Amino acid sequence: MLGVLPSARVATEPALFDIQIHLQLDQSITRKVLIADVQDEAERIWRPYGVRITWPDSKSPAEPFSVTAILAWEIERSGVLGSPLILGRAFIDPMEPPRRPIRVSIDATEQTLALRPHSWTSIAGRVHERELARALGRVLAHEIGHVLLAVRSHDQTGLMREAYTADELARPDRLPFVLTANSAGRLRSRIERLRALIAIGSTECERTEE
């Protein structure tokens, strides 16, 4: 007979921190599989750190932490001659989710991937959709990092460094997209602070409704 000792305890994982991403797409983007892959890549990068990303279709006043992200074709450069393409941009608010949306450029990401000497392309020259989705998910995960960590600066390595190579964006290996020890520690502190702010907000809302 199999029994359980009275003193045995079941290990429990710490509660996940939920972040809602409202993804807005350029009207010309109709490839649903690609979008699902973008979302999956961002989720897989953040889940090991206790961050659970969901993708609601509409906004609700009850959402504790929500961010808008725009996936568009636009191209942006820093303004310096010969400077690299800007793949994504986020706006930081240390106290709460930013009111301005994250922006991720499909064109800039696609052009970056096309620089690889052995990239898979169709006859029309389009980068393989799976690789593009993977890369876009990683760019989005990086910008989400700026929002969660509330920092404009970059790490020397890992997810929050300033630039990636085309091969790193395309390969299945996620090792180049982990948080450094410093960023992981900051994330834990930030999540504790955000949970406290969310709890205060919920209490204030309950008082208002009474």
C-alpha cells in the first residue's frame, strides 16, 4: 500500500505575475499562424521568470497590468547615417504600465533577417514566416522587458542587450534571450512593487464602489 507521511509537504510554485498585452496589427497582416507564433515566443521567454502573458481581445477596467503593443510595417532609424534599423521601441513609466504603446517593426525585423548569408527565402525574397515570427516575438519580449523592468538602459548580454545578430533572432535556440542575474533580481523587486501598487489600487476601487 502506498501512503503519504503526515509531515510531507507538497512543493508549490510561486504565484505568476500576469501581464495583458493588447496586440494591435497592421490591417494588411492576415497570417494568423504567424501571430500565434509571435505570441508563443514572447510567452516562452518570460514564463521562466514567473511572468504569464495573456492576449485579451479587448480592454477591461479590471486588468491589473496591461500594455498595448503595435506590430506594424514601419521603418525607423536613429537618425545617424549608417545606423542600424530600430526593431522595436518602448516607453517607460516606473510607476505604472506606460500609456504609450510598444512598437515593433515587421519591415525592420524582416530586413535584418534577410542579411544572413544563408537565410531561407522564397522566390519573392520573403524570409521564412516561422523565422520572422520567432524574431518578432523576441523583439517584442525585449520591449516588454523595458516595461517590466522600468529601465531605458541595456545589459551587456542576454535578452536586454542593445542589439542582436540576425542569426540569433532566427535560430530556435533561446539561450541568447535570457535575463542576466542583475535584471532577474530587478524583475523580482519590480514585481513585488507592482503587486503592492495593484493591491492598493484594488482597495481604493472597492472603497469607491461602497
